[in-house]
Amino acid sequence: MSQAFKRITAAMLMLTEAMMLQQRPVSRTALIWLMVLQLAVLAPLAINLPAWLIVLSLSCWGWRLALLNGRVSPPGKWFSGLAVVVCVALVVLLEGRLLHLKGFALLLAFGFIFKLIELKNLRDAFLVLVLAVMLLAVNLLLSQTLVVSILSAISFFVLLCCWIGLNHIGAEVQWRQPMRLAAQLYVMAAPIAIALFLLVPRIPPFWQVSLNTGQAQTGLSDRMSPGDISQLVRSDELAFRVSFNQERPPQQALYWRAVVMTEFDGRSWQQANQQWFGRNPVANPAWPKPLDPKATPWVSWQGQPKPWAEQSSGAPQYSVILEASQQHWLPALAMPTSADPNIGLVADQRLVHRRPVLQRIQYEVSSRATPLDKHAEQAIVSEHRTSYLDYPKDLNPQIQQYAAALWQQQPRVNAFVQSLMRYVRQHDYAYTLSPPLAGLNAVDEFWFQHKAGFCAHYASAFALMLRVVGIPSRVVGGYQGGEWDEQANYLQVRQYDAHAWVEYWQPDAGWIRLDPTAAIAPERIESSFVQSLRMQQFEHSNALSSWRFSGSEWLLSWRQRWDRLEYLWHRNVLNYKQQQQLELLKRWFGDFDWRQMLVGLVIAISGFLTIIALWQSKPWRRPKVDPQVALFTDFCRKLKKLGVEVDEGLSPNAILTQLDDIPAQKQTRIRSWIAQFVALRFEPNTPPQHYRELKKRLKQI
């Protein structure tokens, strides 16, 4: 019975508290804080919000401002229900689907925006704060860049100010009070957060979930048409960053292999996904699935090496920070190996990740010390020889005739390749981002009519001619070069560095790289793409694009500094894992034991909390006494001298009953003094000069 009574009592208390929250209005200052919070929370999320939702949020914010000034009325229930239906319909129609993280974020943002309009009481205000916390968390799942992290920290500070302001009971809260207390909480929490981040053991997750963010695929795809890469190079979006642990290779050697395409339909090249992976890994980008090591016989995984793969040994030679691409392939230099268990080596010598790269990741790569075993490589080529030689015989007849005639003149492979390179040098072929449109026989039109194209055009033509004469060939898509940052010592590769080239097979030499671009535009290979084609038209992908600042050295230098900060943020903070933690602790403490480290961490945090508690309580200081209470204490001492026994804790009005033994003249003065003290103490809006008058009159008693 007692337990049931306690539960009923607790439920009644909770119900009473909820009813009180529904009755308590929200102060004007708290409403203004909530409006500021809405802008602060939506600012880091703005990059992921569609334009229609940004317009809606600004409209709702203006509506709330008009409500605050009493110019309009709040929305009714029918209007609110209709708004929810319209928002869900817009998300489905314009964004494609609801069941992904971005769709959930959009619906959550709409609820956060619209709830502020229909806010009526304190309960609604606390619901707005809960929605704000959820939005901040979802936004950090979508992006952890330095800008988003800083804006999220500012947003959380504003949220903390709102929470403090809403919990203030009494007179109208001032602007400075919540800010001062929130700043104190930030200062006290920061050392603890830093200590926990650095010292708590970084335990790998027991399980992982791929976040379906709903973002579109970016960068290279598994299919290449002549104009695809030229569209990529019109974008200056960051593709990846690389830091080398050894000497940086020369610019001409920086061929970052990502996709190998062997299937040709006469116009486009495509990766043989079914052949290498048993299925198309990007067949359903809405629901990306990880690659199964048991179902990928042509992919070698760490711990399950294939005959044609070499286990990674020794320190990695370079580290890659890859931006989210929604794809499996990982850019790397030739003959790569990686000790990461989630990274596999495909038989065509490129790296893939088990899961699509939905967020920025970092991986370590080494280049194989010894060449691939010729027998193992020959076995792979023999197994897939048909795919390396196949091409549609009924398309591009002119270039087939040309290749066959040239082979009759130069029947050796090296001589045939050199003849092709000489031909493009001597016949006014041009390198351009805006080639003419091609028809059904795209390769014929490019080679014999237009003679102007991008790297994909030349790679496609060379690979086709090699196949016509019976030389196994494939087109490789990736990136070439990059921009080196001398101060931070890392290479920055952007989408405009996207490139395509050819690899052809020779039994005695293996796969040989052939880049026709080196014959058409050697400056593209020998220097960065930025330096070679500055005059071409580019799309500025974002507001902080380096191309926007190219006319101002000062702005460009600040943009480059920000890129360095972003690089260091990911390398040293977001990628702070168990290995990095062990290296840091060894530099600080030498050899250590984890148990001793945990005990020391507990002692350090306990000591810090003790210091905070002492600083807050300040036991060495005399407690501050209310001047009115001190005045009343002096009054009680005065009465004791007059022979009136005043018990401790007696109220002023109760003292009036103990004045019978005092002369009437003194009683009148005492009663008058008590009446003025009660007015000073308990009545609002009492002038402060009453305290000074009472102090003077006390001396006259």
C-alpha cells in the first residue's frame, strides 16, 4: 500500500507540475531568446536545408516577431494541421523520400520552426528547446566540418541561455543574467570535456550503422561518358587531402586511381560491377549496402589475402582524408595496400571500402614494395580477357579501319602506341572543357572531325584502338596531380583534378599506363590543373570557393588558411582514435598502464570538481548579510536593552505583543518603526531611502 501511495503521490505531483507549466506564460525576454535560438540552430543546418524551407523559416520568424508586437494572431488548429501535411508533401515531392537522415532532419526543422509560432506557455517553450537539441545532434551527424562545429557550439550556448531564462522564477529576467551563468558553465565544463576527450580510452565501436544521409553522389561514378569528367572539372569541390610520411612523389607521378572501366558500348565506359563484386555496389544509392567479403572473390581483404595481393607491412607511406562521395572506391596511387580491415584490394589494383563513403573518412595507404607476381596477374587477365578486348563492332567503323591500317604498318605494341601519340601531336588536336556534341559514332566524330576534347575523349579513343588490334586495355578514372600546401605539408585534390587515362596489357611488363593528355596538354600533367587552365569556365560550388577569391591575394590567403584549419581539425580532432591516443599519451607519459591512467583521470577530475565547488562556495569569505536583516537584528538588540525579551525567529508583528512593559511614548516609536520596516521588507516598489530613514530612527529609540 505504501508503495502504491508513493507512486500515486508522485504521479499527482508530475501532473500538477505539468499543469503549472501550461499555466505559466513565457516572458518577453524569453521569447526573444527563443527567436535568437531559432536563427542560431538553423545557421549550421542551412547548407543542408532546401531553399523553400529557408524561406519558410524566415517567414515564420517574421510571424513570431509580429506576434510579439501584437500585430497578428497565432495560427489555428486547422491551419497547423494543413501546414504539416503540406510540409510532408514538399519533402516527399522535392527531396524524393522521407526514410533517410536528411528527410528526418527536414521534418524536425519544420516542427522546430512552426512550434515557435504556436508557442503559448512554458511547456511549449521547453518543447522548442528539446527540438533544438535534437536538431543540433542530427546536424552533427550530417556534417562535422569546422564551420558547423563552431556554429553548433554557439547554438548550444544560446540554447543554454534560453534554458536558464525559462527556469528563472520571479521578476523579469535580464539579458545579462543567462549569458553570465551560461558562460560560467562553459568555462567550468571545457577543461573536463578536454580531459575526457584526450584521456578516456578510445574503444572501437562494437557495431556500426551506415547513415543514409540522402545526399547525392559526388565525384567519379562507375560510368564515364565523354562529357562526364568535363562536368566534374568545372567544380572546385574538395575531393580529398593527402599527407605523405615520406618524400612527396613528383607531380607527374600523382595518378590517383579510383575506378577501372572495361565495358564499352560505343560511347560510354562502365565498370564491370557484376564481374568484380558479384553485384552493382551502387545499384540502389537510396539504400547503400556494404560489400560482403565472402561474396567478392576478386577483392582481397585484410586477413583473407588472395594470391595476387600482398599483406600490408610496415608504416603507411601516405594518409588520405576523403570527402563523402556515397561511393565505395578510394583514390590511391599505383600498387596500393592498406592494413585497414574495412578496405579491400580489387584484382585490378585499386582500393574499395566495405561501406559507401557517406561521411568524411581517413585511411592509411602504402605502395607495394615488390611488383605483382606475373603469373598471378596473367591469370587475372586470362580470366577477364574477353572484357578487356570487347567492343561494339557496328559502331565507330572509321576508327576501327584506321587502327587496323596503322597496326599493319606498326605491328609492334610499343611502335603502335608511339605512332598514336605522334599522330595527336602533329594533327592539331586540342584540349578543351567544352568539346562539340557527338552523335551515335562519338569516337569517330571526335577523332576525325572535331579533334577537340577532354581527357575522357582521348582515353576512350586510345583504348578502343588498342582493343581493335587485339591489345587488352581499360580506361582508368581518378584524379591527377593536386595543389601542394607548403606550410601545412599536405596535398589538396579537388574535383577539377578529375582525370581519365588508359592502361594496356603487355605479358612481359604487366599493365602500362598510357596518358594521351600528356601529348595534347603536357602542362596539365606537369603542373596543377589550376595553373594550366585558369581561363576556362568554372562553376563556383560554394560561397567560399577559392575561385571567387582568385582576384584578391589577401582573401585567397585567408581562404587557404581556413583550408589548413579544416585539414588539422579533421586530422587531429575528428580522427582522434585509439592509435593517435596511444601515440599522444606515450609522448606525454612514456610507458604507462591503462589502469593507472584511469585512476589518475578520476583523481584529476575529482580534484578539478573540488576546486570548482570551493570557488563557488568561497568558505574563506564571510557570508554576505542582507542589510535589512542586519538592521532588524540591531533593532532586536535595542529591545533587549529596553527589557523586552525577543525570541529568535520572531516576526516583526509578533514583537508588538511583547511591548506592554515599555512606556507608551517608546511604544509609539517602536510600533511606527516596525510598520515602516514591514513596508520596506515586504511591499514592492518601496523607495530605497526608507532604509536610511529607518537606520536613523533606530538610534532615536
